[in-house]
Amino acid sequence: MTEFPSPGSDLLHSRRTHFHGSKVEMGVECFDRGIKSDGTLQIEALNSENVKGSMRFSATSGNNAMNSISTFTAKWIGRFCSPTSAR
């Protein structure tokens, strides 16, 4: 985990990354101006062309809270994007 402050702010954030075979997990934690936030991104390679993943993010400040959870799937469509490559 890497921690570092932001100049001119009480911001402190840390990052962490873990690799497990075909999976990677990345996380971040931040504290700035009374707001604490953290999130995790997980990605798994299903094969050489397809991945799936999820993201979780939350932030709190006093009695206020925000939470977000997302999932996704993605497919390699080519080295360059063009209007015809998405067909």
C-alpha cells in the first residue's frame, strides 16, 4: 500500500494492487476535508479476448453517505476503434 499527502490539503490517500493469476484487484482510500472515501476495482480475464469485473465505491461525510456498485463485461474488438469495428 502506498500512502502520500496532497500538497496544500489534508488529503491522504493510499493505493493497493493485488494480482491473483488471471485476476487483479485495485483499491484506493482517501480522506480530504472531512470526506472519507474508498473503492475497489476487480477485473478477471476470462480468456484472451474477454474480461468481467466489478467496482465498489463509497464516500461518507458526517451523516451523509454515498455508495455505488457496478459490474461490467468487456470484449477486445481490435487494436484501434473505428465505426465498423463495433459490428
